[in-house]
Amino acid sequence: MGPGPSDVAPSVLRAMSLPVLGHLDPLFVAMMDEIKAMLRVVFQTKNAMTFPVSGTGSAGMEFCFVNLIEPGDEVIVGVNGVFGGRMVDVAERCGAKVTKVESPWGKIIEPSQIAEALKGRRPKIVAIVHAETSTGALTPVEEISKLAHQAGALFLLDTVTSLGGWPVRVDEWEVDEIYSGTQKCLSCPPGLAPVSLSDRAMAVATNRKTKVQSWYLDVNLLASYWGQERVYHHTAPISMNYALHEALRLVLIEGLESRWKRHQANHELLKKGLTELGLSIASQPGHQLWQLNAVTVPEGVDEATVRKALLNDFSIEVGAGLGPLKGKIWRVGLMGETSKPEHVETFLRALRGILKK
Ligand code: PLP
């Protein structure tokens, strides 16, 4: 019940133990097509360039920045937690001139802040973290996407923690580049980073003046492997792709709407139980994530002692606060397979006992 990885369904683990095919085997190639098709449904997009990058969520982040940025490009990044900060670092390493739009940790990035930052600027990218895992806040992005496009910029979105547990609508929100990770609400082990690029983003990536600085993450090369040509680029992590195929199949069997409702219901159950214990959620009211709950540590309680007791006495893992929230919150994950009422009840019972002691 931490900030990810989440629990993995037995059928996903079984899929990983199947014999390893070659990365150009016709059966594997057919499976790649099914993964792409299922990812398009989960991302709610028709984007042709939708596939899993080999690597964790951070590889998805790097992929998105390295393919669009050329040295000297201007980028605006919303920073309201760890992962916005990481985006800044990645963009700067690509040679971008970055303007940070900052909100206190736990709060969202407001469209008015982005509008202000766009005044007199024509950046290439506006980048936002949808679900900030370090704080439990969900930034609504439709308005920000519109502002970015009005300014002639591309809109880039991190959905590592939102995809599969909260609505993500790539085409409706006109997101140009999006990445996620497998280990949160998709309930697959860590190791792949689903990405999707709009035609507009693809055009920018293919018409660059300079080569993409990363050979491994160059979408122009990866397109030949994940597209129709099937030219060898790197040896795909076969077993991870089996796992993602099965995890996506489970997401679609449940249905996106039902999955989102389940995440919401279990968040509300947790919140009700926390209120009964006199506890509350620290992130901005009205923008609290269902899948990552930042629980305020009460006065006089040592957060690490409680976290260790949860792990040692009840085998329940929760996350600690990071940065300015260190020592102030517990991060309770209800992601994918972990989002179950019985987990919420067990957690609340354990927490009640520990706090009483
Ligand atoms: N972005 C967000 C919002 C995350 O929560 C994480 C990981 O927790 C990442 C990016 C980086 O993903 P990974 O740790 O899989 O590389």
C-alpha cells in the first residue's frame, strides 16, 4: 500500500513465467500489436505512435523530452512535487531553457499560473505532472492544454500514477506527448513506460535539425521496431511485455469506468475511516488522488515508528513523505490490484492499534 509498485495479479505473474520468444518472432510481433491496441484504449487515443518504452517511468519521461527538445528550446514545467522537479532536470540536460511554474507541495498547478508564465513567451513545450505521487494532488489539465496550444506550444503530460486509476483522455485533452509506468494503477511489475505521441509531436521529432541526443530513446529509430517495418532496434524485454499484455487485458475486462469508480470508492472508504480516527488528507481539497493518499501525521506521533510497525507487525507497506513533506505525511497507495475494501479495512485496523499504543 505504498506509492508503487502495487500488487500484481497472479495471472500477470504467470504470464511472466512463460517461455521467452524471440523479439521478432511472429507470435511476439502479434502480441506487440495487441499491446499497442490496448494501450490506445487505456490512453483514450487514436495516436498511431503508442507503445511501451523499455524502461521504467523515468525512461518514459526522458523519452518525451529528448525527442522534442533541441538545445536552446524554451520549456515551461509545472513543479508541485518531486516529479515536476525531475522533469526540470531532464529538460535542462537536453539543453532546454526551463521556466518553472511552482506551487506549494500538496497544491495543484492552476491554469492562471501557466497563463501568467506564457505571457510574452513562445515555448516549445508546456509540461505537467497529472498525478503528483509525492503529494497526492491531481492537477486538472484540460485548461492548461488549451493555454499551451494557444501559445503555439506542445502539451506534455506525466501520467505515471494516474493511468488506469483516474480518467486520462489523450485525444479529448489534446495531449501531444504522454508517458506512464507499469507499476502503479496498471498493476504490472516496474519495467515498461507506455507512451503516446500525437501526429504534431511526431512531426516535431522527425523534422529536428539535430539528432536526438539518446540513441536508445530516439522515437525515429523505435518507430521502425514498434511500427510496421519491425526492424531490430534493441532486444525487447519479452517477459515484461507478456506481463503488460496480461495486465492491460485485466484493465479492459474490468472496464475503465468501473476501474476508476473502484479507485474512487476505496479512497472514500479510507477517508471515512481516517476521519473516524481524527486524521485527514493533506493534499488540496477537491484535488485529492484516489490512488495515493497523503495522510497527515498527527502532532506528537513519529511517522517512521508507525510506518515500521505497519511493516513489521502487519506486513503493510506505506510510503514516507518526501522533500518538505518528510515526517509530515504517510503516503497510502490504493493502486490497481491494491485498491480493495479489505485492504483499506486492514490498514485502518492496524493504524488504529498502533496509534493507540
Ligand atoms: N513520474 C511520477 C509521477 C512518478 O510517480 C514516478 C515514480 O514513482 C516517476 C515519474 C518515475 O517512474 P519510475 O520510478 O518508474 O522510473
